[in-house]
Amino acid sequence: MDCLPLVRGGFNITAVEEYLITAVDYLRLVIEAIGAAVVGFGSVAAAIRLLLTLLGIRDYSNTEIRLFLGRYLALGLEFQIGADILSTAVAPTFDDVLLLGAIVVIRTVLNYFLSKELERERRQVMPESDALRG
């Protein structure tokens, strides 16, 4: 069934809605790409740190490398959650909202536990700075 375009004040509402949906889709794609790039960059940089340690050029501990990578993973997850929210921003169906809820819960739980692990390891690496704050 074809819908007739709704025209108000000289604006074709259907066309505006289509442009908005297209713009949000492109924005979601850009944010997903940024999240992937953040994770990719962090992974490559952490691998380089590990390689430098293995070659004896620098001396990074495994914990320092994990903390470095973990910060990028947490940031990348935040971008991915933002992209997921954008994917249902325009005219979502009930199934879209349920799927978004499941994805956001899973990614938020992952991010929460990753952040807790990073905090615990940071305290192990730098206990003297925590004592000064306390």
C-alpha cells in the first residue's frame, strides 16, 4: 500500500522523515566505525607494547599492557552502545527496542566488569597514589 506524502507548510513530511532516517543511519555508521577504530588502535598499540617488551626495548608489565588495552576497550564499547541507541532512534519497532535493550545490557555489563578489573589492577600497579588520596 503506497502512502501519500503528507505536506504541511510546503514541506513533504515523508521526504523529511526519510532524510532524517538516512542521516541517523549514516551517523550510526560513523559512530560504529569510531568505536571499531578505537578498539583497533588500542589493540595494535597494546600489541606494540607487548612486542617492545618481548624484544627487551621497553619494560612494560603484563598488567600495564592490560590496563592500556582495557581503557581502549571500555571506550570502544561506549561508542558501540551509542551507535546501538542511534539505530533505534527513528521509528523503532517493539522488537528493535527489545534487541537494543539486550545489547545495551550485555555491553554495559561487560563495560562495568572491565572497568572494575581495570580499577583493581590500577590500584595494584599504583598503590602509593591511592594512599595519598585516601
